[in-house]
Amino acid sequence: MADHIPTLRPATDQDSDLCFDIKKKAFGEYVEKIWGWDEDV
């Protein structure tokens, strides 16, 4: 099995949905409890 070394690159507009989904999964429960989660904001 070959070793894989991750690399970094600048974020692009195409990364936006993925970044939002990760943030929502990580913080959504806490945001909902404190302020409520509003998908339209």
C-alpha cells in the first residue's frame, strides 16, 4: 500500500457546499440550541 501525503490548496467556489455541510454537522446542534438554525440566512 502506497503512502498518501495530503496536500493543501486554496479553497474555490466549488468548495462552498462541502464547507457548509461540514460546519453544519459540526456546529448545527449547538447553533440550534442557542439561536435556532435558519437555512435562509
